[in-house]
Amino acid sequence: VGDINVTFLFFRTGFLGPKGKRIFLFFRGFLGSSAMILLYYAFQVMPLADATVITFSSPVFTSLLAWIFLKEKYSIWDLLFTVFAITGVILIARPPFLFGSNVTGIEGSYTDHLKGTIAAITSTVSGASTFVIIRKVGKSVHYFLSIWYYAVIGLIGCVIALFVMNEWRLPYCGKDRVLLILIGLLGLGGQIFLTKALQIEKAGPVAIMKTMDVVFAFILQILFLNHLPTWWTVGGALCVVASSSGTAIRKWRQSLKKAKQNEI
């Protein structure tokens, strides 16, 4: 039945979707794929837990962008959570003008760490933008169309970038090729479930559940990469998780209160 519904959907709206929603779908695909590319780059040049923690300032940026573009309320609490998130990012990035020139506990060179931090922050802002776009479009567009734009635009962008950088080659090792395929499958699966979750549930509970990514990032980094996080990272993680969780819970309670008022 699901395949029949999807086939009917594409037959009725085409692979481009409804005319009035195509521009939103394009930016959803462009920003979503850009966020993923930047995140993968951050994972390569900085510790897994550090990059993951930075991305969890996404709810703060989502609230700010929703205030700007969706006219949602932005209160003093949202400002406080923003300060917490920025503090967490600073603890992870550890800029020399605040922490001195001899920054310790950095994996690899500080230049790569800084590049990874910038990439992770840009990825976070892009990801927050896709959240706002998905909420703007709502259920008027099937979530498979949203994923379709994400996959196609991401594929086109990656092919162009690989040819420009002259990096169009597969890994020599068979194991690396399998891992590369798993990255694609798991990444696409994560986008599908996230998009579906945002369409059937409020953004608050979804964002709260996603904070588990930080826990898994720490565990997997220790188990498979044998890299213990620094206390700076732990402190930054606590700030960012507190900020994102506070933002999500507050938005969730506001939506529940509004729903009860509408019922009355």
C-alpha cells in the first residue's frame, strides 16, 4: 500500500512536488545535504564527541530562525539557552584569545580543530534551517518528496565537488568501501526517520530524543576510537545539552498549553 501511495503521489505532483512548495523543497535539500557534508568533514578533523556536541546547539538556532521566519515567540529564556549553547561551543573550540596560545587536549593540530568547529557550527545552522523549512511545509508535502530533494541535490553537489577537487575515486580497501556504503545507508535512514518524526510529532520531543546522540557519540568514541573526551568537552557538552533540552522542553510545553486552550 505504501508503494502504491508513493507512486500515486509522484504521478499526481511529479518528482518536483507542488509548484508552490518547490522552492522550500529545494532549500530543504540544499541546506540539508550541505549540513551533512560539513558534519562529515568536522568528524574527520576533530573528535567525534566534540563535533556531535556542537551540532546539538541546533534547537537554539532553530528557535532563533523560527522567531525570524515563522514569527514564533522568542523570550528571555530562549536568550538564556542561546548563551548556554554558545558557552558550550566556546569550551569545545577553546579559542586562543580566551584560553591562551598553548591549548591542550586538542586531537591533531589546532588549525584542523578550528576548521572542524567552524564546519560543525555551519552544519548546525544549516540543519536548523531545514527544521524550520520542514515545519513550514508541514504535511502538505509527503515526507518522501522531502527526502527525494535531499538525496538528489546532495548527490549532484557531491559529484560536482568531487570532480572539482579531483577526488573521484573509491577507497582501495574493500572494508572501507563497505563502511562507505553503510555511511550512506545509515545517514539516509536517519534523515527519513527524522523527517517522519517531525511530521507526526512536535519538534520538542523529537529534539529531546536526539540528545541521546551525544551519549552514543561519547560511548562509541571511547569503544571504537579509543579517545577519551577532555573535561572541556564534557563541560561544553553539559552546557549544550542543557541548552537544547531546555529549549525543546519549553517549546513542547508551550505547544501543549496552546493545544489545551484551543480545546477550551
